[in-house]
Amino acid sequence: MANIRDIAKMANVSVTTVSRVLNNHPYVSEEKREAVLQVIKEQNYQQNIHAVHLSRGKSNLVGVVVPFAKHPYFGLLLEGIANEAIEHDYHLVLIQTNYDEKKEQEALEMLKYKQIDALIICSRISAWKVVEEYASFGDIIVCENASDRKKVQSVYVDHYEGFYQALQYLYEKGHQRIGYCIGRQSGSNSYFRAKAYQDFLHEKQLPFDESFVFYENYYLEDGQKVVNQLSYLDLPPTSLLVTSDVVAAGILTACQDKGIHVPENLAIVGFDNQPIAKMMKITTFEIPIVEMGRKLFSQVKKESPIKHKELDITLVERETV
Amino acid sequence: MANIRDIAKMANVSVTTVSRVLNNHPYVSEEKREAVLQVIKEQNYQQNIHAVHLSRGKSNLVGVVVPFAKHPYFGLLLEGIANEAIEHDYHLVLIQTNYDEKKEQEALEMLKYKQIDALIICSRISAWKVVEEYASFGDIIVCENASDRKKVQSVYVDHYEGFYQALQYLYEKGHQRIGYCIGRQSGSNSYFRAKAYQDFLHEKQLPFDESFVFYENYYLEDGQKVVNQLSYLDLPPTSLLVTSDVVAAGILTACQDKGIHVPENLAIVGFDNQPIAKMMKITTFEIPIVEMGRKLFSQVKKESPIKHKELDITLVERETV
DNA sequence: GTTGGTTGAGAAACGCGTTCCAGTGCAAGT
DNA sequence: ACTTGCACTGGAACGCGTTTCTCAACCAAC
């Protein structure tokens, strides 16, 4: 296959001119431009993309770190990121970590040796210190409140505030025994929610019962597990905050099977406002996930000094409270 | 940052030797190997990945074409592909097409100019003729029955057979008016299912009613739409084959809202056996999606002559028939 | 002592596009 | 008439690792 030098020769111009035609640089006369274009067409010439990357020192590739591609939350996020990437002529390198820190590390390494120009971390595992070491190699954008971090950018929802609001909402509906279900126990979003929970209990002078907190809930199936655990409690919570609508849906279904009436026996508040929440009429706090995905990508290579962007959560009242 | 030549100088060896150390080639004495390793460590040296790609003419990147990342079917497929890719030290470039043929074309172009070494097309749009033109540039693997195609590889389930079996199953349960819901109207999987449907009607001497076929059903929300349309029919089907469990779940929920009893008034058979099918006790034909994803990736760069691989579908009887 | 295989190592070629810099030619401005 | 300065062109340097050739050294077998 012909390379740029061959094309230059055949078109009787310099390599530089061919490059300029290729990249739509100005300062090429119309005749030469057409001559070059003609030869390119004849030869069915293609730039060697690796040479372009080597030369430019960048690749128009952005890494996206997700724990699982199959989880609807990350599916939605990916959708938003992908759609925005298309519009900016970037491609996405998908890095699925399964919450394995090594995989995240690898992604950071890819940033270091410039296989990717930027990295979007949808759910972080490594410590801030580690992540920030890599910030000098390219933009790092996280999907969590990192407004106090100088080196990375972020797009997020205020989970502290959201959780607090949700607790307040249930409290006003008369609930005093409020539990919650969450995904992983560590992680910054979980931290903020736990904090909001503790602060709320403290403010309302409510006791903390550790059996009211359920960890490792990600999927529909996990709802069943929660309802099971609930049945072992002497004094179960009267309401549950569930940090993913799919889990909330699982809980709701399990309740229906067990004859637990929702919301009479158990009130449920979901998060995300995913399609399933609408379908099953789950009261939920809407998180604009797809939009968040788009915004996450928009942070890539942006000049603007706004490094941190917060999106709003809104309550969607339906029938589970 | 130091390059391979700098390292060579510092270690008092040739560039070749450094390269050999880097790539674990034989013919490097232990002393030199260690000297090189030492310098590499000291200098915190990193290969320039673009130079490696340029030199090798490949990138260890595999493209994955999906219409939407947010659809659970593709989420599951992606999960399988991603997990297999990790094990083979490949990375994935996600190309979301939104069923826009241009995007798919772009993906094929990426294969042509070798930005990616292989391409997995999870749902094809372009004509075979177009796709096959690109087969010479790298492996192309599709997720549909392409057993009669020489140039591409495939991993698939027999949708003709699956659909036929499902129809047979409903027929044996006493249903004569069987409708079906499907995603896009074109597409090879849809073609095989439509064919199975026609063949079945013909065999059983049943009339074809075009109002029994519902197109463009992808998500939970679409189930509502189907049930609405159903209510306008004078003589609606007594049973429905639904090519995605999420849509089946949507239909089931909409039926519950409308007081349509399932399975008495309407029997529903889903496909995929996704978590939601289990949760909502939907009778469904299981498609091993995650495994299919893994197998799709396994076809990449495989020596074996097995270019086409069929996976089995199995009936999971639950409560919607 | 000669032939031959094996191991170790380096020079040079190869893959290829971008960009800096120098320079020419022509037109507008003073 | 003379200076600016813009439009256009191309040579050469740069980014960097892999791989092929070639050759030397060394040991073993004949």
C-alpha cells in the first residue's frame, strides 16, 4: 500500500503538501489540492493511523472505566458517553474492571503511555493519591463529587444531599425506622450516603441499627436477598432507601411474592428513575444518568475552567411510598 | 522521557538488545538483561505505544459494534466480550451505532486502516457485500447465523429453530392465535424469525394476520405500546412471542395494569432468560448471552478452522404460559 | 585441526505522518 | 520605489520500537 511519500511523488508535490491536504490545512493552492486528491483516490490511499498517532502523540481515544458493562446504570452512562464521543470524533476504549483495582491501574497506565488521551472513571476503586499521580498524563474525569480535588475533573450528583432529601421525605411521611440498600460498602458515593444517613439520624435523634443497612446490592436478584434478610428482623424498618431502581424493583417483586404490602408494610424509595421504576411505579429520585454520561465526556479536552459540574436530583413520586 | 535508544546507551547495549529484553526474546545473556532492566527501572521508561503499534502494524484493539449500549441484551453481550478480552490482553473499542449505517461503516474503516485488529459486529446493518469487502483487513465476527459465509466468522443461536420451537410450544398448549413482538424489522435474526413464523403458520394451516406482528420493541416501555395496540384488535392473539425479556416484562406489567390475566387471557413467551424474566416468572427461551459474548471474542485471531459456532437455546418454563 | 551449529549482539532498514523552519513570489501599503 | 506581510511550497528533522541481516565468538563433533 502506498504511503504519503509515494503519493507526494505521484502528485508531484512535497510530502508536506499531501499532509496539508489530508488535514485540511490552508495554504494549498486549489490545483495542487486537486492533484493530490486525485492520486489519493486512484491509489485508494489510507493514512496509517498508527503513524498518525505516533506523530501526533495522541490517539483520539478515550478510556472508560466501568465495573460491569451489564449493569443498567453503567449501560445508561455508557450510552451518554458514547453519544457525546461520536459527536467529537473520539472513540471509546471500554475497560471493565469487575471492581478489580489492577484493571483500573491498567487503565491509568494506558493514560500514562498515551494509548488513550483521557480517562473517564465511572466508578473509582484506587485511592485518590494513586489516581492523581496520573493526572499529568491526560485528563481524568470521575463520576463522583471531587470538587475539592484540583487535579481531576468531575461530573456528579450530590449523593449526600439526595440521600438526605430522601430521608427527610420518608420522615415527613411518618417513617422513623428507615433502612437502606446500597452497592459496595466502600466508594465515595457510598461514603456520602452513609454520612447523610448518620447525620440525619443524629438530627432527628433516631437510633442507628446496623441491621438496617444492606450492602452489595446491584441487580434485580439482590432484592430477593434483602427481603429475606428483612424477614429475620424482629423490628424491621418500615421503609427502605434503595440506591438503584433495579434493586428496588427486585425488592418490590419479592414483597409481592411474600405478601408484604408496599407501601403499607414497607415503603420503598429508589434512585435513578430508570425505565423499570416507571413501569413498576416506584417512587424514586431521578438521576440524569444519560446526561451525566454526556457531560462526563464533554469535560474531555475542555478549555473551560469549570472542572466540576453538579447535576440535580429530582423526586418522582409514584406509588411505593 | 527516555526512548529505547537512550536506554540502550545507558545500559551499554544495542537497541536490539533492549527490544529483546522488552519482548522476552531469547538470546540475551542474563547480565545484559539485568543491566537493561535496571536502567529501565531507574529511568521509569515506558515504550511509546504508538511506536509499537506502528512498528508491529497492529494494536491489540478489537472493535465492538453495538446499536445501543444501554440495552440489557447488549450490556450482557458486552460483559461477556469484555471479560474474554481481558484474558487475552486485548482492549475493546466501543462503537455505538444507534443503527446508523454510517457508524458501522466507520467501524469497518477502522479495521481497514488497522486502528483495530478485528471487529465484532453484535448487530449488523450493512449488506453482506459491504461487510465482506473488509474481511481481508482483519477478522470480522458477527452475532448471527452466517454459516454460509466464507469470509466472516460467527457465533449465534438458531433463531429460526428457537422461534419454531416456541411456536410449537404455544401450539401444543392450545394456542392458535399467536402473535409476536420483535425489534427492528430488517436484520438477519428478524428475518429468520419471520420465516419460522410463516413456515409454522403454513404447516399448521393457520392464517397470517399482520396485526399480530409488532415491530420496534426494544425496551420495557415498548411493552405498554404493544398492549395498547392489542386492545384495538377485535380478535387479538391469545399468546405472544416476545423477542426480548425486557419487552415481555413490559407487556406483563401493562397487562397487570389493564386487568388482562396472564396466561389466561394472554400467554407470553420471552427470549433471553434475563434476570427480569426470572424475577417476573416469565416463561422464556434462554439464550446464553454472556457466553455468546465470550465466544464471540474467542473467535478473534483463532487458528482453528471452526468459523461458525452455534449455541443452544433452552426453554425455561415459568408462569406466563 | 577443521567444519558446523548455536548463542549473543549490533547496524541499519523499516513502518509513516506531522511540523518546524526557511524561503520564494506576489500584492497591498507608504 | 521600497517595505511589509501574506500565501504557498518543500526539505529535513522528529516521534520510536521492531526486525532483518550480518557477523563474531564459542563449543562440539568428526
